[in-house]
Amino acid sequence: MAERVSSPTTYYAVFGALIALTALTVGVSLLNLGPWHTAVGLAIATTKALLVALFFMHLLHGSRLAWVALAVGVFWLGILMVLTLADYLTRPWLYN
């Protein structure tokens, strides 16, 4: 199977988007968003991680095995986050 080659223009566009999202992260860190601060920061970080995975790690045109590996990694991250949050969010119940 022939390997797809992305043009340098694509890489420059993704690089520019990553730089812009980094600047947006810094800008958002200076704002007082209250309870939305974490959600906005995680949304920006997820977007940056998705851009890196799709373009620089070549997942966009990757094999099914690569997509399965990505899905397993995201599933495992979800398990870890749920277990961590379950512990963290139930701690006040122990001391009341």
C-alpha cells in the first residue's frame, strides 16, 4: 500500500494552529472564568493533542491498528480519570 505524504503547507498550518492555541492557553490563564477555567483549558489541550496525533503522528491516514491503539489509550485514560475523580470527589464525605 502506498504511503500518503502530506505537503509542507499542511505541516506549517498545523504548526501555526498549535502556536495560536498555545497563545490562547496563555491568554485564558490570565482570565477569571470561575468554574469554567478547567473545562476551557482541557478543551484547548485536547484540541492540541488531537492535532499532534492526527498530523504529526500520521494517524489521519494510519492503519486500523493505529486507530485501535489510540482508542485503547483514550479508554485507559478515561478509566484512570474516573477512578481518580471518584476518589477525589468522595473525600469530603469521609470527614463530615
